[in-house]
Amino acid sequence: MRLGGVVDMSTIDWYGNVSLVVFFAGCNFRCPYCQNAGLIPLDSGETVGPEYLRKRLETEKNLLDSIVVSGGEPLLQPEGIRMACRLAREKGLKVMLNTNGSRPDVVEELLNEGLIDRVALDVKAPLTPEFYAPFLGGEAGNIPAMVKRTMEICREQGVELEARTTVAPGLSDEPGLIKAIAEDIRDLCDLYVLQQFDNMGEVLCPDLKSKTPPTKEKLIELAGVASEAGIKNVYIKTRISGLERIR
Ligand code: SF4
């Protein structure tokens, strides 16, 4: 598998759990606010075998509850994810998948194999090609339909599904846009998180790097919009306060 890095212990990637976070290299999206821009090229990162992860898991094995499979887009490396998930299962750990939702076929296989306990899916925009185009750096084609299908599969299989939208200035901070997203996903997810764009790190779009992140008050306002559009559990996530339930 090609990895961009591993964080040995995190308490913020899956709240309530201590997780080892595995960052798979390579992504098929080009989100302007991406903070892992260095992991977008398919040949980024380095190739490692199962022993590498086994050793990392062994080091912290008494403290970990779970692993979080992240990226980049991990679903571009189905065999790599399988390997990471099986190692986690050997150690009795739970697995959460972070994904952009573009590979429902792989999600379905992994769920059928009993390798994933929770899915956190980025919903970048309302689920149409026009709204998704800025996040692909060009034509979005059937990607929004694939994202919807991923959510449907999670629902059919009864796996816990968190939908997330990063709120970034000028890109995804309009109440009408959040309302449209909420209407698209309200029947498909258990909870929705509006996360604050963060201009720290290696942001893909230089213009965004110089912009101020939305305030907590702005996120609370948008959470209210999502709730009124019919989503039951709405949270915000900010750099300072972490995850907070709003509705
Ligand atoms: S933020 Fe977008 S471009 Fe960056 S890793 Fe996630 S899906 Fe890929």
C-alpha cells in the first residue's frame, strides 16, 4: 500500500476512541480547501508492506480502540485498505473509514467482508455534477451519484454513517447551499457535521490559504439551517472547541 503517513494515537479523528490513523496516498478529487494537498498525486507517499503497520499497531496496542483509514482517498487502494483492516481485526480493533464516497463498489465489498464499523463521508456540495465540479477540478460526471450510492449502501447495511461538509469561505458557506445539501442527504445519514475550514498546513488553493476560516457563530447558523431542513443530529467541529452538538 502507498501511505502518506501514520498518526499513532489520535483522540479527535473518532470521538470517544483512541485511534491509529492511516493516511493513504493519492486522491481523485481536487478540493480547493484540501489540507493534505501533498497526498493528492497517486505516486505520493511511500510503499509499505503489512509489517510496517503491524509494528505500529503493536507499539500502541494496549491503548488503541480503533484505526481510522484516511487519506488522500483510501478507496483507491482496495487491497491496501483490506490489509490495514485485517491487521486491525487481528488486534481486536474497530475500523472507521474516511472517504469522499466516489467508490461505492469498494465500500460495499468491505462492508460485506465485515471490515468496517463506521463510515465518515465528505459531502462536498449538493449532489449534482454542477455543484461537485469545483471539487474535481473539472467535470464531475457521475461522482455525485456515486456519493449518494455510497450513502445508500451504508444505510442498507446498517453501518453508522457520518456525513461531513467542510465550510469554506466563498465555496461552501452559504445557507442556501447547506440547505440543499441537507435536503439531499437527510434520509441517508445518522448525523451531519459542519467542519470549519482550516487554513493551516498545505492548502491546495492559494487564494483560500489567505482567507479567514468561518466563525463558530457562522457554523452554528448553518447547523440551524441543516436541522430545519430535516437532519436529526447536527454537529459543528472547530479548531478551538472540537466537536459540539448543536441540534
Ligand atoms: S480534501 Fe478532497 S482532495 Fe483532499 S484528500 Fe480529501 S477528497 Fe481528496
